[in-house]
Amino acid sequence: MATVDTTKLASLGLTSSSTTTKTASTGAIGQADFLKLMTEQLKNQDPLKPLDSQQFLGQLAQFSTVQGIEEMQTAMGSMASVMESDQTLRAASLVGHDAMVTASSISHTAGGSLDGEITAATSGPVTLQITDSNGTVVRTLQVDATSAGATNFHWDGLTDSGTAAGSGTYSLKAVTGSVAASDVSKATSLEIGVLAHVDSVSIESSGLTLNLAGVGGFPLSSIRRVS
């Protein structure tokens, strides 16, 4: 372990005990300590080789800049915390409402139904296919898009045979045109939005998450519409 030359410390007006205590308590010097060191350096400089005062001023300016940045970071952190709290309160007000999110699968409960919208590429017929977890097509719906954009759809929870679809996970796929069930998988998918009930709000490391019944958790930014 290296030893401390107390003679040199004394020439600067410092002692080993005070230096050790300061380092242990803070790990860094403050502005007052920095100015004291600068003053001691000026007092103990070689009169035949005086130090450039501009260097000291530059060091002081740099120290002040760093200190200012640290204070700004602290202020920004406080502001971000306030904004996050405000956003949490706003998100909490969505509990009990229905939210529209983009999804390709849902968790269906027997006897339930599903509402949503398909982003049609053009006006005309659109085919929506609903498939169970075994890959079996249980329902094929045809909806008519009056124009490109959002087109509403409703699934009553029944299969093509008219019986109630059982509880489970179902996949959704929408394509342009009146497409046969066997050809839907080959066509280009259209974006589907589903309307789900907001059960709760969670604060995750990635941000606020809305927990939607039968759909799962979605970040607040992914919500397309609330009703």
C-alpha cells in the first residue's frame, strides 16, 4: 500500500486525516475544495516559473460546466418522474373502458364475441379468417370495405356450423377480396385491430402497460382508440 507524503500535504494546507475523511465520505471534491486547491497552488508556485492564470480560469470554467450539467440532469430526472406519475394517473383513468389495439390473436371465452376493425387496402370485399390453436379454421367472415382504411367487423363467437366456439386462443387473419378458406394463408395479411376491455394498468421497466381482457398487455403508445 502506498504511503502519503504528509510534508507535501502540509505545504498545501491539508492533512492526511482530512483528506482521507473527505475521500471516504464523498469520493469527489466540491467547488469550495476545488477553489481552495487552486488558491494553495497559486500561493506555493515557483516565483521564477509562475503558473498561467488562464489555465486556472479554464479549469474553473470546466468545473462549473460539469457541475451545471449534473444539476441539470438532476432537474431533468425530477421532471421525468413527475411526467411519469402524471401519465400513470391518466392511464389509470382508462381502466373500465374498451381500447383498440393491433393484434393477430386473442384469448376467447366460450359464449363471448369480438369487435374490431380491419385496415382495408382498397374498397371492396375483405375476408377474415379465425383459426383455433390446432390450426383449424372455425369461422370465415366476409366484410365489405366502403373505402381504404378502417372497416369494422363483428364475430359473434360462433363457428361456421353455428355452434359456439370453445374457450381458447384463436388466430386472426384478414386479406383483400372474397378469398376461399384454403387460399387465405397464401394471401397478404391486412392489419387487424381488436377492441378489448382494459382490466388494469401496470408500471413496467419499459413503461406503462395496459392489460386488456383476452388480448394481453400492450404499451400505452400502441392504443389506437379508446371508447
